[in-house]
Amino acid sequence: MQSLDQVHTVAKEIVKLLTEKNHKIKDYFFHPELWKTLQNYESRMMVHVIKTLVNTGEAILSWYDGALTATRLKRERKSLMLEAKAD
């Protein structure tokens, strides 16, 4: 089992590599309030998708980071997500 210091060292290295690999967006990684904005944005998008499908009589199962619909609705689900993103 690794010591807490070893875990901390590995974690720091992972963060360093992630910021180097994703240098264009690294400033967003440590923005303390950004997660709230993104979570709210995703939630509003999914509300649009769920309402639209339910109002047409289609079943949808949503969870933390996704949604499950009938396979035949794959394109429509994607289209609804893009539509919600545009709003």
C-alpha cells in the first residue's frame, strides 16, 4: 500500500500532465465555480430532451451523465441535445 505522500506525489504528477496535455483549457480545470455553471447547463439541456420525448409519448431513462432511449431515437436524442445547446 502506498503512503499518503506517495499518493500525493502521483496525484500532483497526474494534474501536471493533464494541464500540459490540455494547455488550451487548463485554466478551466481549477475554476472554483465552473462546475456549478456546467452542471446547471447540462441539467437544462436534459430537461429539454426529457420533456420533448415524454411529450411525444417516448420513454427515456436519464441518470447522472446520460440518457437511454429506444435505439430508433438515437438521432432524435442527439438532435434535441444540440437544439438545447443552441438555446
